[in-house]
Amino acid sequence: MQVNDVRVLKSAALPTAVVGLVAAIVSLFAVGASGALGAAVGVLLVAVFFTIGLVAVSWAGRISPTAMFAAAMVSYLLKVIVIGILLQVFEGIGAWHFPTFAWTVVAGTIAWIAGEVWAFTRLKMLYVDDSVAKAPGRAEP
């Protein structure tokens, strides 16, 4: 991973962890230990899924912008499919409070995306490669 990717990962993971901690504490008092466990599993699921996606896009970005786009789309599609399957499987498990789990996944996802947006708005990344860009009407040296 590049330095910018690590910054984005940290900026997204921190608010997600805070949301998970708050959800676990509130759920512990509102629902009990099963609620806290549901919140913990939910935030862990969000962190793992988004970290895998960020690593895949970072790795593909070293190959080409097209590969980066493909990795983003494929990882997103796989995450949607896997989370749908996991939600169906986890719904029948009585070890944790399922609504707490589901709402923590939603809140954690919002926190992760907000953290990524915040990090990307503060990165000083070039979007155009000057060595490749050509100005119209300008003769090449």
C-alpha cells in the first residue's frame, strides 16, 4: 500500500471504530450482552470488507487506472453479494441481537465512507500526469 492509502485507511477506520464502540456500549445497556456482541460483529464486518476493498484497489492502482476501476467494481460487487449471503446466514443465529448487528453495519458503513471522503479531500494527489498530457495546439518538443 502507498502512503496515501494508509492515510485513507486510518482516516476511515478511526470513525468506524468509534461508531462501533458507541454502538456496543449503547446496545449493552439497551439490549444486553447479545446486543453488544451484535454491534461488535457488525463493525468488524464493515472494517474487514472495506479494508479488503481498499487493498484491492490500491494494488490494482499500481497496474493501471483501468485495472483500478475494474478492481473497485469487482470488489464492490463481491462485497454486496457476500454481505447479502452473510445477512441471510446471520439472521437465524441467536448468539447476538440481529437488529443491532444490522444497524451497526449501516452506521459503520456511513462512518467508513465519511472517513474516506474526509481523507481524500485532504490528500494532495495529482489526477493528471503532466508527462502524458498534451495541450491542444501546442507543438511537441
